[in-house]
Amino acid sequence: MFLPQLHRLVLDEPGEQSPLLIHPPQTQPGREPLRHLILGSPDGVRATIHRLHVLHYAEQSVWSRLIAIPPSGIVLTPAQGEVLSYWGRSAPRR
């Protein structure tokens, strides 16, 4: 299954004491917006992005650059009616 290129997430760079803000992306008419976040070490994130590319799920070029998470954290700004599902797993160290 190949999905068309998704719009990159809109990111606001954090200030020294502000969390990173991640806004919902603009979507194409008739398409449902979905956001995928991968949290982990830089090597683990890159490896997962590569695996998703090999599976024809998402091109590597559609992902944002790697962004360091500030000590103040991350704030997600959901649209009304959005939900979140979270899954954690262990991956071999690279």
C-alpha cells in the first residue's frame, strides 16, 4: 500500500521555557488528517522512518527533520474530535 505524500507537521521552535508546539497539518479536500509521531533516540527514529519507507507506508522525505525535545516538553494542539492512541515498544539498539 502506498500513501501519497503527506504535508509536514507545522512546528514552532520552542523558547527557553516554552514547550515545542505541534499544530495539525493542512489537509487535502476529502482526506482525513492523521499525524504520526516517533519518539526515541535519533538512530531509533531514523531506523523506524526507514522501515516505514521500505513498507511503502511513508516516503522518508515527508518526515520533518529530527527535532530535539526541549526540557519543557511537547504540546499537541488537537482539532475538535481528535483522539490519541499510544503504543510503546522496545527496539534493538543500533
